[in-house]
Amino acid sequence: MGYPDLDGKCNHWTSFRGSPDYINNCSPVCGYNNQWSYQLPRIGQAYVTFYNYEKNFPNRTEQIGVELLSPLEVGVRYYVSFYVSLAYRLEAANIATNKIGAKFTTYQYNDPNLILQLPNNCQIYTNEIITDTLNWVKISGSFVADSAYRFLIIGGFFDGALIDKFQFPYSIIPIYSYYFLDDVCVSTDASLCEVTDEECDFKLPIAFSPNGDNVNDEYKWIQNCSDVDEFTMHIYNRWGQIVFSTNDYNISWDGNYNGKPQPTDVYAVYVSVFSNNKQINKSINITLLR
């Protein structure tokens, strides 16, 4: 008897990518002492599992999602938290990774065969490699909704090449990174999700692909700032020409300049933010892919 997929076992939550499994001690085949390791739920009687990386299949990530009770309100700050624990088995589940995240979308999808291109971005994710196999580790943050998002998805959103890995000592062969997931919170109240407003921080994705497939079609910053007083983004082509500029942090670049699609190439991004009486500047080279 195989391990039970999430779909049909858990109310409201479904698979968005791959086939995440559902863990419940009532199951004769997939209880707390399962084929990956032993873990009690953080809350309740069940949790789910997902791949974040596999050595021989670097884009093998899985995602679990749910439709929100109501769409997010544009311009409102939302706080997000969820807990993960690393599954560990010497001969297989023996790699710890980072880039585990939560992504909000306006649409639902189902990619059981891992065909869709990974977006390499999400609103909330961790840069810390999660190595704890005993305890539940909180991943949290906040963001200001720039769309009326209807779905929350949790799991892996980054190509294997962009993920940092740690192989446990004495592992027979490093094979894959596998995590348990439990206790998800989304709220406009930071205290409900136990999220504390910290110094403004933001991330600049390294690539985007404006090809009309509704996946990573626009370049936008990923921010975790409680307040933004001033914002500037400039994007330059390789000849130093500004191909995009905005002072509105809700506006993203669609890959066009003067109405013309820009070619596949490397571009320079400069972002300046003034928040909580502090100036923060970041720059990065990005790749436009078509």
C-alpha cells in the first residue's frame, strides 16, 4: 500500500505541484512514524509533506495550496507564518535546504508532473537552511498585497541551482530534501501569526520571463517592509540606458521599453527605499528570458 497523497485527504488544501503526502496517525501506512522519520504534529492530529530539492532532479519541488476565505485587499499588509521540520533518513532524505516559501496567486493550477517553470520568487521565504529534524521551525514575514490574491501556496518555488544545500555527515548518498509542514497562519494582525515588524528588508529576483505564460511574466521586488515612505527602481540595459523607472513600488516591469519587447539579456536593477527613517539601497544583475 502506497503513501496517501494529500488530495482528498485534507479539507480545502490540495496539491498544486507534485504529489505532497498527508500524515495522520490514524493511517495504517502513513502515521507519525513514517518512512521518512518520526515527527509529531505541531498542532492538531495531522500535517503534510513536500519535496524541496532532489539531487538527480533539481527542480523536483512540491507545493500545497488552499483558496483563501476572501481575496486579499490591495494595499493592505498581511502577516504570514508556517512551520516546517526536516525529515531525515540516512540513506535518502539527507539534505537540508533553504528557499522554502509561501506564494500568493490570483489563480489555481495543478502540476502533478512538474512541467511548469518554477517562478524563482515568492512573497515570503527563508534564506536560512532549515536543518532541525526534531523541532518545528517557524518561517514568517509580511508583505503588502499588490493584487487581490485568492490562493495561498506553500512549498518550493526555486530552481535547484538557486537553493543552498547542506548534506548531513555520514549520509550514504545525498538524494533529496524533504520537509513536514504544519500550522499555517495568514492575518492582518501580526500578533495572531506571531510576526514582529522588523527593519525593512526586500529581495530582488535574479530573473524573469515575460513570455505571456502567466508565470514570472513581470519583474517586481519582493518586500517585507512595514512602511515605505519613498521608493525608486531603475533598470538599465547593458549600454547604460534606462529601460524602466518607477517611484511606485506596486508597479512592475513587463520587459518592454517604449512599447517594444526587450531582448533576452542581462540588465542591471537599482532599488532605493526609504523606510522607518532609514535609506536602503540594493542593486543586482538580472536576466530577462524569452
